[in-house]
Amino acid sequence: MGECEVNDLKGIKQKLHDLAGYQTQNAAESSYEKYSINEARWFKLFPDIKTEVIEEEIKQIKNSIENFEQSSSYVRSNFQNVLVPVVYEALYYIFTYSDESFRQINFNDLKEYFYSCLKNNGSPTKIAYEQQFKTLLPIVKFDVCNIFQEFGCKIRLKELLGNLKLFFQYPKIHKEDVYAILRNKLKSSDYKLISYDLVQLKERNGHLGDYFSLKVDLEFEHNIEHYNFFVKSIFSKSDHLQHIIENGCSKKEEFFYLTYLPLLQEYGLESLQNFAPQCYLSRENDLLVLDNLATAGYVGVTPNTNLDFHCLSLTISKLANFHSSCIILEELWNRNDKNPITFKEVFSEYLCEAFLIDNKSHSMTPNFDRSFDNLLYLLEKFPNIYDEFTFMELEDKLKKGWKLMFERVKESKQFRNVICHGDMHVANVLLKYYGGTICQDILLVDFQLLRYCPPVQDLLLFIYENSSKETRDTYLTKLTEQYYENLSKNLENFGIITDNILSHEDFVKSMEYMRIEAVMQSLYYSVVMKLDPKVREELFFGEKKPKQMLARGAVVDVGLESEKYKQAMKELLVEFVQLCKNGYL
């Protein structure tokens, strides 16, 4: 593998192609030691960066390397008698034979090219590859800096040192990630990056990650422009929620943004794509980058917010667009096919249930058990709503309803299924207000719990979870009929007869089928979601999370100190008792 010129794209690609074959032919041999980080040289190269900052980042890098997939993660180096992670030398070649302006244009293409070369030789998985690239970037940059310093490459040394210093400032995101984001945003790599800044946001309505604002200044087409992106760093401090992330949540969201939304464009369904923001970068189990909708006037509301009819109506219209887009795509696929296929069959990896799983070995089981105990405890607090039932009778019915909550989110054999959002509480909706009072638009976010089931699962959960009983009693029928009308109109616009897909009669039957699931899931969610936001933040994200909150009824007791919480929970329990009276349980 001979030398190549700096910034020679063809030459670098040839090196990567040859390297992929070399590495897969020379599998890791136990007689060689693994590559190790020379910490002392890091401190020497960056004397102006605090020692503890460097130590922390090296610690994080080492931890990440330890978590690499064991199979085929290490190979014998082409240049030294050590074992290196599989993408180490590819990065080494790229950074040795290129400068910053070249990488701005070509880095991400080269990353994808090398993966295609490795994939043809059977290694590694895409998620493992992305993890290795992200982890090894600062290591390789450092090693190449030492080479540049040794051989007096002052200009490239200066720009690469500047690149590395940005890593210490913003370790969540690499400069090369910013290049990818901007190319996806601008549809061009012909710009001059001036600066970027990553700032953590205080707002946190969800449980699966931290939120950041990425502000980028650049020169594009002779104009100075400023862009603001929303970045979600995907993780959880809770062990069982982190397990959910690593076993499906993150890849579901990546599938939604990088596969599903592009399919809508490919098949001419852009008119229905107004229910979600644009995605510019997604790395499974790591981060997601979207437009920062706050700069466009969109705001989130706290999870204990009840929406009025107008906001409910706008959201339900967007839900109808989302659900109908799935039906239309399936119908377009199957229009001339004698063997129809569904999204679940094609993309089962992304649409299998990741959350509501009734299995003792599931990581969420302790949480589910504790939540059910809290619901029983809550029921004990409102004996005046039992009506004709005893507590023991309602306890038995609550157990049956709890079982049905897990059962009825599964793919139905009776009703038409669609890709559902799966997590339709108000914190996953962004609202845009006109004049500060009238909601004029909404967008759905956080597609981490996608499932394939009847569309009324999303519809009814959203209504029951995010409205008062007074609103439901007044507008439930109107809202569900509006949803069906919007769904029907969308299908008919694409030449699809709604009665052949989901007749109104079947729609009503599916609501009756799913109603108990929606009420039970709303009860389950609301025990936590209806807490005062400040209390909830302290209980679940505070540095000194009280262990006593795990005790039966502890969270409920804290919540019941608030009249708003008490009213919301009482109203949902009344809904449950009414379903019992009407024979649902």
C-alpha cells in the first residue's frame, strides 16, 4: 500500500479499500498487546487544558473502548506490533493524508466508503462501526498531531490541534459531526465554518436523555448565516431505562428519521409529512440532531399540562397524517402484488414492542410491579368513587385491565395496524402559538417507542392522558370523528377507499377494543407525569434521589399534596370505574 498525496480522494479510497482487505485477512492474534493511550503525551500536547478535563475524557474513551463488541473489534496493526480497533488505521490514513477543508467535504463519505469495504468482508455491525468511529476520532487526531509535530507539518498541526481543542470543549459532538449536520441542512459542503457552540438546555420533559442547543455560525454563498439545532444526547441515569435505550428505543427513532420519513418523500407523500421535524444526524444509542424548533416559535409544555379542545384537535389532525401515511405506503407497495406485505414484516426489527412487555425477565418488570402497587394505593385513597363496587372487586378488575394494557398494544389480527408513535403524552408534542395565546401548529417528537398496532392506540392514549374529564366528556366523540374524517380524506386523496381499509364500523369497534388499554396506560403514566414538574425533576433527576420514593405509595403521597394532581388522578380513576360499570372489565 504505497504512499498517496495529501487530499487525493482517489488515493485515500484505494488505501481504505486495501486496508479493509488487509485487516480482515489478518485477524487479531493473542500474541500482540492492545494499543494503549499515552496519557502523559496528552498532557504535554495540551498544557493549556485543565488536567482533570483531559483525565475525564481519556477515562470516557477507555470505558467506551472496553464496551466495543468483542468479536472482530481488534486486528493486528499494519504498521506496528500491536492490536488496534478495526477503524483505527482507516482514521489514521484519512487524517494523515488530508487537511481540514478536504475533510469538511469528504470525511463522512470516506467513513461510509470504508464501512462498505469492511461490510463486504463480514465485519463489523453498523452500530459497532459508528461507536468505534466516534470513540477513536480524538485518539487518532492526537496520534496524527504527534506525527505532524515530529515532521514539522506546522499548518496541519495547528488546524488539527484546534479541532481537538473543540473536542475537549464539546465532547458530546465532534467537528466532523457538525460537517455532516451542515451538509444535510444546506445540501452543500461549500461553506466556511466560523464557529459552533453546544449549550445544555435546562428543560427536560423526557426520561431518555439530555437536551442541547447547537449554535453554528458560517459563511455560505457570500452571506454570514446563523443556525440553531436541537441535539438530544440519548441515555438514561436509570438502569432499566438505559436497558430500553440499548434494546430498541434509539434505533426506532433512527429508523423513523432516516428510513421512514425519506420513504414518504420517495413515494410523493410530502404533503403528509408535516407532523415531525427534520433530522440532520442520528447515531444509534448516542445522539439525534433536529431543527431547533424553539427558534421557530415552538414550545414544549410540562407533562402535567391538560390541553384544550383546539390543541387536541390540531394534534389529532397530525396523528391522522402520520397514520394515514403508513397505510398509503403499504397500499402503494401492494397495489399490484398478490402477496401483500406490511411495515411490520419489512421492518420488524424497528417495530417490535420495546416497552410494554409483560415478561418477568424484562428489565422494566420491577418498575411495572411498583407502578401497579402505586395504582392500588391510589385507588385506596378515593373510596368515594367506588360506586357499586367494593375495593377488592376493583382491585381484581384493575389487575385484569393491567394485563390488557400489555396485550392490546400488540399487532391486531382483527383491525388494520399502522406504525404508531407509541408514547403520546403531551411532553412529546411541541406547540406553536400565535400571539402567545392561540395554538396554530404542533409537531410530534420523540419517536422512541414506535410500535405496529391499531391507530386508535395513539389516538385514545393522547386524549385520555392529556385532557381533563370535562374536556373528554364534551369533545371525545367530536375529536375521534374528526380523526376518522382526516384519515379518510388523506386515503381518498391517494385513490384509496377508506371502507376497504378501516370502515367506520371497524373504527368504532377498535376504539371499544382499545379504550381500556388507553385508560390503564394513562393511569400508569399519570402517577409520575402529573406530578408538579419541579417535584418530578427532583425525584427523578436530582443528585440526591430519595430512595424512599421506591416505597409503595411514596410517589403518590407526594403527588396528592397538590390539588391539581389529586384532581387528575381522581378523574382517571372515575374513567376506570365507569368502564367497569359498562362491562369493559
